[in-house]
Amino acid sequence: MVFENVEALAAEHADLERQLADPAIHSDQNRARALGRRYAELTPIVETHRAWLTTQDDIATARELARNL
């Protein structure tokens, strides 16, 4: 499934975020820049996936509410 790949990217994004929060990483500017670039590449994908998940939850809630009317 396509979303398995997105979940792997989300995990990578979270790992990059942790690494970028470590002050020691910034002692190597090339490494910090590379991590920052990858983080920036993944951010729109992760944000879109999160929005999609939220929308799916909202749809499920709306369907349940509609059944109870």
C-alpha cells in the first residue's frame, strides 16, 4: 500500500527532527545542511498525510453521526 511508504517517510521525518534538535549536529555544517534539506523535502509530504488522516477521521465521525439521525 502507498501509505506504508508514507509512514516510513513520516518516521524518517521524525528522526530528522530529533537529529536537528541536537546541538552537536550543528558542529558539522555540511551534515546539518543535508539533514535540513531532507527535512524540508519531507515536511510537505508528512503534513499532507496528517491532513489526510484527519480528514478520514472527520469523515468517519460524520458518517457515524449521520447514522444516528
